[in-house]
Amino acid sequence: MIDLQRGKYQRIIVTIWRLAAISLALIAFYIFAVSVNLFWLFGGMPDLKTLENPKFELASELISEDGKSIGKYIIENRALIEFDQVSPRLIEALLATEDARFIKHSGIDVRSLGRAVTGVVTGRSSSGGGSTLTQQTAKNLFETRTEKYRGHLGNVPLVRTVIAKTKEWILSVILERKYTKREILMMYLNTNSFGNNTYGIKVAAKTYFNKEAWNLDVHEAALLVGMLQNPTFWNPLRFPERALLRRNTVLAQMVKYNFLGEEQFQNYKAKPLEINFTLESHNTGPAPYFRESMKPILKTWVEQYNEDNNTDYDLYTSGLRIYTSIDSRMQRYAEEAVKEHMKQQQQLFFEHWKGRDPWIDDNGKPMKNFMERAVRVSPRYISLKRELGEEEAIKVMRTPYKMKVFSWDGEKEVTMSPVDSIRYYKHFLRTGFMSMDPRNGHVKAWVGGINFRHFKYDHVRQGKRQPGSTFKPFVYVSALDKNFLTPCSHVTDQPVTFTLADGVPGGSWTPKNSNSKYSYQSLSLRQAIGKSVNTVSAFIMKQVKPKTVVEYAHKLGITSELDAVPALCLGTSDVSVFEMVGAYCAFVNGGYRTEPMTVLRIEDRYGNLLQEFFPKANQELSSTVAYNMLYLMRGAVEDPGGTSQRLHSYGITKDNEIAAKTGTTSNYSDGWFMGMTHNLVSGLWVGGEDRSIHFRTMAYGQGARIAMPAWAMYMQKVYADPTLVQYQKGAFNKPADYKLDCGGVYFDPNDTYVPPSVSDDEGALF
């Protein structure tokens, strides 16, 4: 009897072992089948190359020349950091909450898995989850649950989940073999979403607390770790009470695993959330107009680089590091100066037009149907008309609703219709400012408007307007270079008449000075350009011919089409601030035209150089002619009656040489200022969105009033910064052996103006 029972038990034991062996074999076969996607049932797995080099979607970043981040091209706002760049308290909070046995397991925690299965069977959800940090990392990195890795069985709901879990187990084991625990932790922290288009702990710390990840306090780290479970549900902005509860749960977990003492727990538990939310987007940060202007250029570069090198870089996801010429300090000073100046000008503009709309015709009368035309060309109306038809589109455009609008005192919430908002924004003056180092072409500051969130149009490169008298230097330099005139020449301020081509209305044209008067005095070229006398520019244009002026403007850097007509001497063809600043640099750079540089080099996310860029320069003028132009334009600042005399009141002219030119177009539609020092050339345009929107008097609308102060304030800030030693005051670089001899009248080495000994009339050459 005993032998029979013993034999029975042996058979049971053998059967159990056989079943166990068969089960293990089936499990092994199943794992093998999943890993090789047998019969295409299970879907693919990441290949070995992908596992060895996991690809993070990483926003490309623009970096200033002084090493500061000035923005990103974002789809997912993510930035990668290393283990030693994260607060140890955050690591403790993460382990206590998500995977307390992380250090001990090898990717799969059997104990936690068993506890999770028991919880499912018994209905005790508090038993915890079975996924380790490594498994969660695998899921985040390789998107195991997406269509990309789904096989024929992926359409069966429960089976799909089991297969995905299996893949995550396999990947976890592989990750544990290939990477250290620290590396896996950082993969996890760098890939997870924290809500609000925020990915990775570096960006999360900056977004929610405006801190670096290594500076996070315990309660801040606990909040961010708590959000990982469900960033939407635990969002501290929308659900602060929930988020506080979740944060305190994480703190309690830290106590449970001896990362915090009870007294510390109570102190941190009592703290408020203390959120300092700063969401990074294309609307925020420094130089937004510059970033937006560079986007299509960089996209084109990426496409060309991929084609030439058989790569697959993407501007939004490849984490390119784009090193720019922008200086973060100078950019900040430019934005501050423009903001301060434009706020003042806008207040004057509102007072100037109080009770009236500022759009008027050439006779000073209100323009009929102005708003109707403005509405019909607006992108919103065009879109609505396409979708709803004209009648319904107009109804929508006239329907009021709550919206936030720009004001110089901050955004304000109002109730108005889209038509009203168009009318509201038409009252605002616009601007464009650029600053450039003439020696190497590096663009140091770029302000394309008054507020990028509300006014997207870039008035540095995209916008083009009539430059007025700031175009006159191209007229003067063509005469100097062609030897029609010398810096010593004098021209009489008197009417100059052009006979126009056949068919042109009027038959002739006689330009007037800004005050509509003629002095009939003989003026030196320095006096004439310094006082911006129109008749002298007209006289020179008549001598050198419009085609010659167009030729010189183009070879110095103006790329826009210019009308070769007499009126060009007064700046009637549209150009951009970008072109004007670049062209003026040739005067300071010894006659070399240096193309404006905005990007210095581009690296991949690992710091490998993809391409470096170098200045492109061609000598278009002799150094003597270029210096003579600087000498002439210094008259606007240094000589009585110069249009830029007000610069002395800003304290920037002492021990400094400044060459300048103001510009004002007819009806004061455009105000310009171009300022040059030996190491910086900067230009500014100010005007309305439409040419019909402007001041009505020279006192307010002239370039010296509406534009020049912003340039002066910018230079004040640059000079006050001791770290910008390369842009401090000084004299222009004079060519070797330079000497200016005007018929026995010698200009001393410091170029102090010495009036001719003869009378103006006797000294006049023309």
C-alpha cells in the first residue's frame, strides 16, 4: 500500500515537473516569438541600433554668441540633462514613489509584479503597479504600444496589452544590460511628459518653478514626481488642490522609505505649491522676431544638409544646437530701449489723434472705406469667407466676444468684435531695429516689432518702407567714388529741376527742402548731408544719374528693387532695415561690404559640428572713400544745425565719434535713424502699419524725434555695460596716411571741421 502511494506521488511530481518544463518552454517560445515577430503576429521590435542609440525628440535650440539660450523650435519642449544636474531629492522622491526596488532588480521586479497580479485578482488597487522604472522607460523611448510596433494580434484588446507588456519586459532586460542605473534613470526623467507641452525634468523645473533641476527643493521635487502618474489629472495650474494632495502623498512615500524624517515631512507638507509658471513657446523669450525670421532659412539648410549627407535631421525634433551672432545682453538692451521709446511715442500718438482715426489721405482727410478694406484683407475674414460665405463671415466679424488685447500697460481683457480689434490695432505704431558689428557682419540685436504675441509681422527683414533721407549716403558716395565731387566740394542750396521722361505726368520735377525753403547758400557736403538738404542730394543725383546711384546701393548691400528715377535721391523705393544696416556697414568697414551674419555654426545634439559659417566680404569702396563718407555724416552730430544734435543730451557723444543719418518720408509716414560708431551700426524704422497712419507734423513725425531716441537709449545701455568692452566708445578707424586737403584748408588729424577761409560763394565748386 505504501509503495502504491509513493508511486502515485512520484507520478504527480513528475507530471508537475513536466507541466513546469512545458510551461517554461512555452513561455520561452512565446518570448522568442514576440521578439522575432513570428508570422507577423506580434509586431516588430526596435532593432539593436535603436536600442544602443535611443532617439529622443529634442527641440533645436538657438544659442547667443555669449552662450545664452535665446529660444527653441518646439513641437515637444524637451531638453536633456545628466544625472549630476538633477537634485538628489528628486531622485529620492522618484524612487520612493515609482520604484523603491529599482537598484535591486534587473528590469523586471518579480515581487512588485506578483503584488500587482494579486491586486488585480483580489480587487485591491492599492497593491501597486508591476511596471518598473526601466519598463516605463522602454515604453516611453520605443513607443511599444503604438501602431508602429503592432502585429496581426494587435487588434485583440487584451492580447494587445499582454504583447506590449512582454515587449517592455524584453526591452527592460536589454536596457539593464546595456546601460547603468543612472543612465536609465535619466532616460526616464528626460522622456516623460509633465503636461503643458513640457517634456523632461529640465524643462519641467524651468516651467513650473523657473529653476534649474539641481536647485529644486524637496516639496518642488515631490510635486513634479507626483505629476508623472497623470500630468493632466494632477496639473497644478488647473487642479491645485489635487496637485497638493498628490505632492503630499509623494512626501509620505519618502518618509516610508526613510528619505525624509517625520518632522521634515510635516514642514514640507505645510508649504503651499509655490508655482512660478513660465511656459516657453515661440511667443516668449528674447529675440522672438529673430527666431521666427530664421525658421525658414534653417529649414532650408536642414533639407539641403540631409540631401547632401544622407541624414534625417529635423529642425523640431533633432536637438540641433544653432549658435547665432546675437548677443543676449545687447538683444535685451535693444528690446528695452525700443519698448521704452515706443511706449512714449504711442502715448504721443494717441494724444495727437484723440477723438479721431489716424488714417488720412494726402490731403489730410479721413480715408473712406479704410476699415472695410482692412477687414476684407484680414486673414480671419478670408478664412471665414472661405468656410461660411461672405454674408456669414461679416456677421461673425461683427460679433463681440471676450478677448485679450495688447496694451503698453500689459494685456487687458476686453469684449469686442474682430472688426473692433482690427480698428484698435491699427492705432498702434510699429517698429523695426537691428544692430550689427561692421567688422565681421555679426548681427547683435534684432527687434522686429513692439510685441511678437500680438504683432507677428517682422519689420527688420520682412517689412520694407521708403527710407527717406537715410538713402542719401548712397547718392553722395556714388559721386565721391566717381570723382564727381570731393569731401571739400560745396553745392548751393537752390532749386534743381529734372526733366522727366516722355509720358510722365508733369513733365518736370523740382524737389523741395523739408521746410519748403531755399537758402541759396553754398554748403559743404558735410553741412548738406548733416542738415539733410534735399536740393543738394537732387543736384548730385542730376550729376551722377539715377542708374549710378542704384548701382552703388546694390553693390553696398541693398537687395530690393530700386526705381532708377530722380526721386530716388530722397529715398522713394522701399527697403528693409536689414538691408540698410548691412549696407551702411561698408562705410565703417573700410569699404568692405560684409553680408549680415546670423548663424555662426550648427552642431548636433551631441556637440558634433555639422557646419560652420564665415563672413563674406567684398571691397566695394576704397578705404578713403568710405572714411570720407563717415566724415561727412559726422556733421549731423558734430556741426551746428545737424539733424542729430539731440544725441549730445544722451551723454554718448563725449570721447566718441558718431556718424548718423535721419530720414523722414512725405507726410511723415516713415521715420528712420541710422547710427554708426567704430564698432556698431544700428538702424531703426518707426511708422504705422499702413502708410496712411502717421503723425501730422514734422515736430512729431521726423526721424530725429520718432526714431533716433531709441538708438540713443540702446547705445547708452551698451556703453554702461562693462562686460561689452568690445563695443565701447572710440574713433573711427582711419586709413593709413589719410589726409584731407581742401585747397589749402587742412583738416587736422582729429578731423575737426575748419571752415574755408574764402566766402561760401567763392568756395562753391558748383
